[in-house]
Amino acid sequence: MLDTTRPDDVAGVRRLARDGLLAGSAAAARPPDLARLRGGVYSVAWPLVFTRITKPLEHRRRHADCARGLEWLRPDCLDRFHDDVEAVVEHTLRRATGPIENLEGWLTTRLNPATVDAHRRRRGEIGALQRPRLPAWLAEELGGDPWLCDLAVQILVWVGVPATAGAELWPLDGWAARRAEVTGEPAAGRDPLDDNVARVLAAMRTRPQWHAEHVERPLGHKQAPVAPMPAELPALELVASHELADARLASLAEQALRAIETRLDRGEAAVTAVAAVVRTVFGEHAPSGGDDWVAAALADRTRLDGIVATVLTILDR
């Protein structure tokens, strides 16, 4: 169970909040009393955090399962949820200095400031830029190229988040879709990304101290990528091939939805946006003969209209 606080702990927190004594009591409390105060605030805060921060975020990330409830959250999503709740608790015990009649209402106004500040603080503690922006000198080193400049910001964001890219250092699949969105060019797979990342990192290394502090140092806090099995050992298939194919298609679908949403936000017609992205994403990665199926589906206006309707329903457009 997430909430093991006794009802009187929550009632005590509410009473202190109404009297304007919550922050002061926390500052003066002995460890056992402070633990009870933290537990009481946690009990009030966690449903608000899940409803107003975690659930909308998981919907945006296309994690429909995680948005269903706490018990469905994936491990990394659950860690993020707990970090957010802890941030709100800490913020409350420092900032609740005046009388608060409606604790839930007050907490609701503090959710975003508390979690954003905590997120930036965690980034700063490991050397990552708290607000990743493109330095003017780096834009000049990259020749002002829109995609390379965008990729540089993506790298600065990535080094400061705890997530990993499996056995790889960089999330190249996601960046490949991002490249197609920024450049408007058909997705070219992962091959150009290696050169793009190498070029951006070379530009960053022209200022060695900056690169060491804001790229290498935060990267060192990530969990090391899992080493692949030696080539001479037979692969151990823990998941059926069709399940791997389904997972790959689900990943491509998420990338396609993000790309379509970007095009729609730019004012592009739904039919044009959907057809272009589906042709690029699924035609590029389709199994043998699959690209013929994609072409046939897009050429059939009835089937295309059905695909468009489904996409717009998923995107709530």
C-alpha cells in the first residue's frame, strides 16, 4: 500500500495548516514527529500529483497503461511519480507558513512550481543544465544548422534525465523521428544519426571544460548500458519473435503519432499529414513486402480515411 499514514496524522497536518503552523512545526520537529508530518502531507499530496501531473504526462507519452493507476506504472514512471510527490512534500513543509483553510486547493497551486524546481535541482546536482538551451557559441560551431542545433538541445536534455536507452548510449530511434519532424525530410533510419551526434559532440568539445561539466559528468550518473552477449554464444530467446515485432510496431506507432501531431499543430491537413508520416515511418521499417501493403492502403481512399479517423481519435482531435 502506498498510504500507511494514520488518519490522525492527516488530521494533524490539516490542523497545523489551518493555524499557519505547518512549516514552523516541521522545522522544529524531532525526527519521529517530522516523519509523521511528512506522512500526513504525503497522504494528501499523492492523489493530486497522480491526477494532475503523472496521469496527463503518461497520456502525452502514450503510456495508456501507466495512466490507469499507480499499480500500472512502469518502474521508471513509478520512480518519477515518487520523486514528484517527495518534491511536493518538501515544498509544503518549507513554504506552508501562513494559514491554509483548503490544503488540497493550496497544494494544487504549488504542484508545478514544486516539481519543476525539484527536477531542475536534480539536474543541477549532477552537472546537467537546469534549463537546457543552445549557447550562441555552439550554434555558431554548428553553422546554425536547424537540425544539428535542435539535436544539441536534445543531447543536453537527455544527459540530465535518469532514463537509459537500453544497451545504447543515445535514444537514436526517437531522434530519428525527431529529425524527420525538424527537417521535413523522409526518415532515413538511424545511420545519419551516428554522424549527426558525432558532429554535435565534436562541436561541444571545442570547449572542453564546458563539455566535461555539462555532458560527460551527468552522463556518468546514468546506469551503464547493458553489454551485448558475445557473438559466439547462441542468443537466448526470452520473448517470442511475434512479441518483439509487436513491440517494434508499437514503438514506431508512438513515433508516428508524435510526428503527425507536430504536422497538425503546424496547420497541415490531416489526410496529408497522416499519409506522409505513415508512408515514411511504416514504409521505411516494414518487413519484406510490407511496404507494398502500406502503399496499397494509402492509395485506397476509403482505407486512408479510416486510418486518418483512427489517428485523430487517438490524438483526441
